[in-house]
Amino acid sequence: MTPAPEAATYQLIDGKKTAEDIKVEIAAEVAQLKAAGQKVPHLAAILVGHDGGSETYVRNKVLACERVGYGSTLLRYEDTITEAELLAKVEELNQDPEIDGFIVQLPLPKHINAEKVIEAVRPEKDVDGFHPMNLGRMVAGLPALLPATPSGIVELLKRYGIKTSGKHCVVIGRSNIVGMPVSILLAKNLEPGNCTVTLCHSRTANLAEITRQADIVVAALGRPEFVTGNMVKPGAVVIDVGTTRVEDASRKSGFVLKGDVNFTEVAPLTSYITPVPGGVGPMTIAMLLLNTLRAAKGEVYPR
């Protein structure tokens, strides 16, 4: 007789709850600013076109601003806007003293150079943490507005008390938005941090052999259910950054969100794992709000 499988012993890393905790903390500080008669932070967002994922993300940002007491502005443009027109709008926000931080939602239409737009945002208002100045300061160990998703991952590890010092972390994906910066943050002489980090990508040979050595796996490559059970060692911590819309006719929306990790296979092997949705995603917005507060207070760049 085949024995019944053991009950799962992994713990879910609840990004939604953690993000709510951070919003409560921010809202309390904003209330203090209001009570003292000081200006409350103001976050603006530029949305170009009608990408479904971007629409949802920006809407959630506006709601989050309301939740914590921020001012918010949403500027919407059709995907026919020229690069010159978009850069002019960026400069308007750069010069507006009421706006403490702003984001230009990616992706942008193909006729617009995203890097040029990112570089046009003043570093002190770059609450996405994408500007080369902020990335460079992060690498140098100087105060910076950190990329929201990577700093959200680090914050989850911190709040769940997950030990990182001396651990081997494998990051799959080398984007400037997630993979590269999270590998730098986890290698730093900080807590969380002090990991030995291996950064893998599409050209990495023997990937499964490498990921099986990891105490912590960060999957950030944008390929649904890429990480399978044979790629993870028992007891590993798995952070799933992926959020890909996959068609599903059985859903009212017509799609389902899939992470980069095959949750059914991988979760029973882990000690901790983030779900999709409800894991890293909510933390990105929470850290964006935190960056906006820091920008408003002049913590990184004196005002």
C-alpha cells in the first residue's frame, strides 16, 4: 500500500499582508505630517497606451496613494504620443514643485526609447529607482532610491526573519529592473544580505544543477512555470517575481496570472515560497510609496 504523501510544511510569504503593514506605517507618518501642517507626499504616474497589465498596475498605485493619504496624479496618453512630447511631459513633472516623485509606466510603445525616458527623470523624483544615478549609488553603497521590486524582495526576507548571511542565492534573470539589482542588494554587507549570489540568465549552462545548490532562489525571467521541482533543493526559499497573463477560457477575465515557478511542484519542497498573485507584486507598490515618502522628506537628495 502506497503511503499517503506528507502534508506540506512550507510557509507562504504573504506579500499582500506585508504590503498592508507597510501602508499602515506610511499612513501613520503622513497623518503626522498633516497634523504638523506640512505638505503630504504627491506621486504622479504617466501611462501611455492601454496595456492591460499596466492599466491594472497604475490603478492599484492610485488606490494605494488614497489608502495612505498621498496626493496622486495620473496622466494618460494614447500610444501615438511622440517621444519628444513624452519627454516634454517628463520635464514638466521634473519642474513641478508639487510632485515629489513620479513614474513612467513601462512598457512604452516601440517608437519611444525607454532608456532615454528613464534618464530624463530627475534622480530625486525617480521613485521607481531606475535612473542610472540611483542604480550607481546603490552599487556604491550610497543612499539611493532603490528599485521597488528588488527592495520589496529584501523587505519580505527581512520581515519573515529569513536568514541570508552566508547563504547561496541564485537569481534567474538579469534585467535592470529586478535581476541585476536584487543580486547586488543580497550580496551587500547588510542584513538581509551577505549572500553568495549566482546570477543566471538565458545563456547559463546546466541551470538546474546550479539552482539545486541554492538556499534561496529568485525567479525573475518572465517565463511562466519555468522553475520546476527538479530545480529546487529541499528546504530552499523560493521568491517568484513572475506575473505573466496566460489565456484561460474558464476565467471571467479570460486569463490567469502565472508566476515563473511551477507552484504545485515546487512549493512542497520549500521552507518558504511566495505565491502568485499575492507575493512580490503588492510589495512593489508598497516600496514605491516608501520611495515617494523618502523623496518628499529629502532623505536621499536634500530638497
